[in-house]
Amino acid sequence: MQNYNVIFRSISRFLHPAVQRSSSSLQTIIMSSDGDKQPAEETSESVNASSAPSPETELTVTIGATVPTGFEHTAAEEVKEKIGVDARVSRDRGRIYFPVSTDKLFQVHRLRSVDNLFVVVKEYDQYHFKESKEETLMELQELASKLPWTNALEVWRLNRTLKKKKGHRKGGHSTRAKPDSEVCDTAEQQQQEPAQEQSGDAPDTESQPPETAAEEKLVKFRVTCNRAGDKHSFSSNEAARDFGGAVQEFFQWKADMTKFDVEVLLNIHNEEMVVGIALTEESLHRRNISHFGPTTLRSTLCYGMLRLCKLQASDIILDPMCGTGAIPLEGAIEFNSSFYVAGDNNDMAVSRTLNNICHMQKRRAEKGSSPGLPVDTVQWDLCRLPVRTGSVDVIITDMPFGKRMGSRKKNWDLYPSCLREMARVCRPGSGKAVLLTQDKKCFSKAISRMGGLWKKLHTVWVNVGGLHAGVYLLKRTAGVFGQTPEDVHESPARVYKQTDEKEDD
């Protein structure tokens, strides 16, 4: 009976006061790892298997993370390097999973390659969905009361203590949905609970007993369903609605789409299903940029590109089309033993880059860190870089896609010209380039004409704002610039006379 009370005290803080006071609800809370209810008379060994850990006990759980598609293995390498555990890449692109103990939870939030984090409640590698929509939705409703919620809720609680509370979350939560993903407002589908109208003066909770104030704090939640696959008989909205309704009934939480405390995730990819609880309020890629342009590259994608070229100490890194400076700024923060030069042909882009650098320096100074960053910026003509020949170790940039910036027609002249100028400033034999573009046909044609200067080593296919793009890793050949057929000079004035502002596509 003592263990029974421990479990109840651990979970009860997440429950509605009415459920806390109801002894008949206790048996619906205590579950084994496979979801079966456990009667109070079970042995202490079986009850202990479901009990929540004390604050002093380290708990090991599975953390899920969304990452830029294409860079899953890069993110797994970072997890191994910084946390010391092996990460598993999901069959559903853009996600990795790894075990972590609660004492290392703060380190998970410091990962540079992940967008969003969640703690896994239950994973199903082969979940056999019913052919009938009604049977499947009924099964999802029954599943809510069978899941082992205890450890995940404990991690969610610990996670809240690691960061300052920034008020209620706004709409558009960090967990980005896939095209077929929808969020269900279970409050619209379920019978409304009696509303607690706020009229007149708000109650003074500080003057009330602690127990009373705690009871009036009703947990708010929402369910987000991310579904991929064409063999399901149900939609994302229907799954979120029915599963969310069952979660609401089980915990007696209140559904709220914007000011929620808990976000329950239902990730479905073909026959793979993962139930989790979100640990991030907004995407972790929103960390460096304060002055945005028409388009801005995510910091997590910048990190993946930087890591791809395996930077060495004292390397000179060049971003000739820096836009808002997302790439060099991420590099200067995370790989600060190298030096970064950011440039653009547009004065507004250079101004935004300078403002973002100053913003990060101010933030670092406020936190007590050294405000200095090994990065500088300059305005220049891309096809006439004021850089000495063979002086740059790595070139890394986001090239114009020809959609929001520039045009596909201009790219046919621009790409060969900029590849030639990049080859001039890059060190022969050892220099590298990491270039992002969605104009794959134009780039492939341009690189085929640069066989004496560049060699393509690897391509990572990524999703950039819904566009299928490629990150190309190139190596500078040992060919001496000016002595290969690719060095036939074309007038930069004719090739690259662009007035449009170049930003991070």
C-alpha cells in the first residue's frame, strides 16, 4: 500500500482535483509498462515497475528530436559526441531517437542540429491499424488509458524547471507538422466542461492555502497528429480528435489550442506510431537571427552544412552570398576556432548581417560570455571578390534558387561565373565548398563544366521551406587557376548584373 501511495502522489499533480480526490480513479492511473491496469493488491515488485522516480533518482527515457531532413546522421553524430549515446534514425525522415538520463536533460537542449524535442511515451514499430475507420479510431481512444504516461510526465515536469517560463505559448507551436498533419481542438469535439468565468476581481491565490491554489491550476493540453502514408483509413484531424478526447477524459485535463501546458504528439508514419510529449515551446533553430530578410536559412540547417565540411582550427571560411549572415554567425558561435568572412552584393543584406552580429555579441555580453565573435562582413561583387587567389579554406553559402530571389534564367549565367570565382579564391588541392541550391538542373550543368576546378564528393538532399534542394560538397582540385579550360573569362558585368536582394533561400 505504501508503494501505491507513492505512485498516486507522483502522478496526481498532473490530474484534475476531482480525480485526485477520487479513490476509485486510482486503479485507472496505475499501469504496467505494457498498459495493463494493476490492482492495488499486486505485489510490491510489480507496482515499483510503474512508480515514478523520486527527484533524487535518475530516470532514463527515450528522447525524440526533429532535425532538418537529410541531416539525420549528422544530428546522430552530434548526439554521440556531446551526450555520449547512440541515436537511431527513424524510418520517417527528419527524426532521430536516443536514450538519455534526466541528469543530462539540459545538455539535450544545447544540441545545435535539432529543431524540436519530445519525450517518448510509447513506440510501436509495427502498429496494425484496422481497415475500418471506426474501428481504428475506437482503438486509438482505448489506447490513451493504456499508455505508460508516468515517466514521460515526470520528464515533462523536470523539463519545465530547466528553463524560465516565457508565459503561455502562442499558436503555431514549434513542433512543425507535415503537409497532412493537423491539430485537433478536442474542446470542439467533446462536451464543454463548466466554465470558470472570470468576473470582477481575480481570486488572490497567494492568500489561499497552497493546496487550494494548486487544485485550481487546471492542466491545459492539445494533441498534434503528424501523419505520413497513404494506407490509413483516417485523417490526421480525426486521429487527433478521438485520441485527444480520450486523453482529456482519462486525465481530466482541459483542451486549449493556444495556451496549453502539455502538447501530446501522435506521430504516425505508415505502420510506425510514436506517442510523445513535447519538450520545446518553440523550435531550437530560432536562436541567432534577430533581423530577418525575405527568406532566412534555419540555424540548424546552417549547422549541418558547417559540420559537413569538417572545419579545422584556423580555417578561413567564406560566405560570398551571406544574406542575413545565418551561416557565418552559426559557425562563429559553434566552431569559433575558424575565422568567417561574410559578404553580399546588396547593402541591405550586409546591414542585416551586421545587425545580427551585434545582436549576438550583446546577448553574449549580457550572459557573461566573451562578446567577441570571429566574423566580419563586407559588401562586394560576387564575381570580383576582393580576396587573394588561393587564400580561402572553405566556401559555404546558400545560392539563389531563382524563385524568391533572382530567376532561373539568370542562374544559367550566374552559377558558372560564381563557381569559377570561388575556385580562384579557394586553396587548390585542399579547399572545399558546401553549396545549397534548389536549382539542381542548372547547378549540375554548371559543375559539369568545372571538372578541372571542382570535384563533387557528396550530395545531401534536404527540404527547405517545402522545396526539395541539394547540399553539394565539392573539393577544389589541384589544378592551377588560369591554366585550365574552365578559366575562359566572361565579363562579370554581363554575367552578374543583379539588382535583386540575395537572401538565404
